[in-house]
Amino acid sequence: MAFNDGLNMGGSYYAATANPAPEHAMLDGEVDVDLAIVGAGCTGLSAALHAAQRGMSVAVLEGGKVGWGASGRNGGQVIPGLRKGAVELVAAFGRERARALFDLALEARALVGELIETHKIDCDFSTNGHLLAAVKESDVADMAAEAECLAEVMDYHEMELLDRAGVQKQVASDYHGGLLDRRGGHMHSLNYALGLASAATAAGASIYEHSPAVSLSRGALSLVRTPKGVLRARRVLLAGDALLHGLEPEANNRIMPVANYVVATAPLANARELIPADVAISDSRFVVNYYRLTVDGRVLFGGGERYTPEPPRDIAAFVRPHLEGVFPQLRGVAIDHAWGGLVSITRTRLPHLGRRGDVWFAHGYSGMGVILSTLGGKLAVEAMLGETERFDLFAAVAPPAFPGGVALRAPLHVLGMLWFALRDRL
Ligand SMILES: Cc1cc2nc3c(=O)[nH]c(=O)nc-3n(C[C@H](O)[C@H](O)[C@H](O)COP(=O)(O)OP(=O)(O)OC[C@H]3O[C@@H](n4cnc5c(N)ncnc54)[C@H](O)[C@@H]3O)c2cc1C
């Protein structure tokens, strides 16, 4: 099995509909670069693009295939902001800092739009909005408070609070209300990542596939070794997210991988009756259901998490009840694709951007990385070039390590997660 093709990525909707893309050779021998990047997801690829544009020599090591990590297998939901909402941000950091963090996160949305346009990335980018749907009556009041805080503190006026009938115009399912963000949307995630890769190589970056970084040693020049080669670099960016494993415990123990599963139905004749305005939707459950249409009329639906390392034997059967719970009218629908991936979450649900000497990291977007990862890579490069202010905004609120470190984070956290998941069911 290749490095990042687990959980049936090869059977995913994204792999089946990927744009043609070049294969990249394996690293063989020694190469000197200004910047070595570990991981060709959107964090690493965005960093590669921005670094190459700024005149750095760059090499990206990818253990498997470009974009086959979380970046090319996610729900494709474009959700402006951070996992921590505006109300929570203000409570935690005060108005000024909360606003600065939120502004940066919003920039991610603009940056992704610009990159898609500039590099003509063909990724079905749809900008009709993102709807957060309320599963409980009390969620609606929370959403009203969030919209008010966004308008008042963040000067963000793109939110529309919808009542039950308003939500039904957006989606043929029953919710108590919802919050529509007009700057949201969805995209074909793998094609976006492949487009970033091609922009990065056009700018001069080298990408090596099937080249897992197996060790990292620091010095005046850091050495990143793969089974057949070594990169010697002044700076290293670790952009492996949930797949980074043991390469850098200091970074790795701040995130926890949680497996999440996705299906795509067969194309449906009545797809637009289900989601008439073609918005992306996620609901307010702790174990979120998230879904959207694809350009060929499928419902692409993510739902259900598992905190145990073993994936379900039949991913489609695992996700189906969640899909049919939202759309009872799809009972028995044919499911063409089913796959899974690892979402990296942090304890604060804020991303972890930081550095130790010349080794930098950006990861842990906590389920919001479709657009934040592109920003994370760019901010890391800016900071390497001495423009540290924006990177430091996130670095200053770096999430703490999971108690128990890498060995114990899962069992301890699982207990907490299961409790919240149980509350959903109750
Ligand atoms: C199922 C699923 C659904 C999601 N849905 C959404 C969504 O709808 N909206 C949203 O905003 N976010 C979503 N996310 C989160 C989002 O996809 C991630 O936050 C984001 O893609 C992270 O990007 P990345 O580049 O940091 O990591 P990745 O895309 O995972 O890239 C890391 C890369 O590094 C490589 N790598 C790791 N270690 C090494 C090593 N030692 N050597 C060489 N290569 C290595 C991996 O193979 C991988 O290709 C979802 C995630 C999953 C898994």
C-alpha cells in the first residue's frame, strides 16, 4: 500500500474524476534547497508556490501521491473563518485579537479564489454559500448571537440567519433554522490540490512523490532523509498534518487524527431538488454531517467519525444511515464511491502554526482546512522571509499538547469525544 492511499482513496469520487496530472519522480540522491517541505497537501503546495515565487529554491517530499492526503479527499466545503466561532474567539482573546485572527482566516477565502483564478485551476469552484443547519432549537439562538458578533466585532456582514422555512428553500431536509454564509461554497478538492501543484512546479518548485521523509536532523543545514535520498535545506516546513506520524513529536502531539468517512451517491436526476441553490451544508451536530452536490449531480456526503484506529469494514454502509437520516427520500440510493480520511484536530480547534529553530509547522485546521491550509503554507513562507507578524498571530495562540502525548492522546480524548457524540444522540 502506498503512503497515503489508505481508506480507499483510490475508490473516491475525487480520484475517479481527477484532472490529468503529471507523475513526479522519487527523490534519488542528494539535493540542496533553501526550503524542504514535507507533505504535498494544500499546506505544502501553497508554501511551495509562494516560496518559489519569492525566489527560494524549494523541494517538496510527498510520501505518496500529490493531494492524496486530507486535501484531496475532504468534503470540499469552503467555510470562511475558523472552527472556533466569533463569539468564542472574542471570549478567549478579546475583541482586537479575535478580529485580527478572524481577518486572517477570511483572507484564506480570498486567497483561494485568487489562486484559482490566476492559475486557472479547474476545480468546480462554486461560490453559492455555506449553510450551517441547526439540528436543535437552541442552536438557532447561538447562531443569531454568532451573526451579531460577526457583524459587530468582525465587520462581517455576509451572514443571513434563516428560519425553518428559509432553510427549507436551501435544502430538502428538516432543520430548526440555519446560518447562511454567502462567502462559502464548495470545490473539487483533489483538482484544486493538483492545480496548486502545477502552479508550484511552474514557479520552479520540485515535487518528489513516493518519497517519505523518514528522519529529520537539525544543524546549520537540516537533513531530511527519504529511503533513497536526502534534502539538505536551510529551512524545513513540516506540512504532513495527520499523516506526519513521528517525524517531529513536538508538533505532532498538538494534533489528533480523527477518521472521517465520505460517500458520493450515483448521479441523481433530481439533485437540485435536494439542494436548490447548490450551497454547501454542514449541520450543528458534534459529529458533523456535511454534504453538497457535485457537478455531475451526486450528493457528496460526509458523516460519522470513529475514534478507534480500525476503519469500518464497509464505509458505504457506515455512512448510509447518516445520509438517509438527512434525506429520507434517498433511502436505498446507489452509492458509487465511499472513502475516508484523517482530520487533524487540536485541543482549541485553532490551527497550530509554529517553529522550532529552522523547522516550521502548519497543521491542525480542525476540519476547516480546505481553505485555511492554503493560507497556512503562505504564512509560513512569509515568516521565513522575516514577515512574521501574521504567522505570529496564530503562533501566539498555539494549541497545547494533548495530555498524555502521542501515546495517550487518543484514549483520553476518545472518552471526551464519545461523550459529546452521545449528547448528539440524546
Ligand atoms: C474526510 C475529510 C473531510 C474533510 N472535509 C473538510 C471540509 O469539507 N472543509 C474543510 O475546510 N476541511 C475539511 N477537511 C480538513 C482538510 O481537508 C484538511 O485540514 C486539509 O486538507 C489539510 O491540508 P494539509 O496540506 O495540511 O494536509 P494533507 O492534505 O493531509 O497533506 C499532508 C501530506 O503530507 C504527506 N506526508 C505526511 N507525512 C509525510 C512524510 N513523513 N513524508 C512525506 N510526506 C508526508 C501526506 O501523504 C499528505 O499527502 C476534511 C478532512 C477529511 C480527512
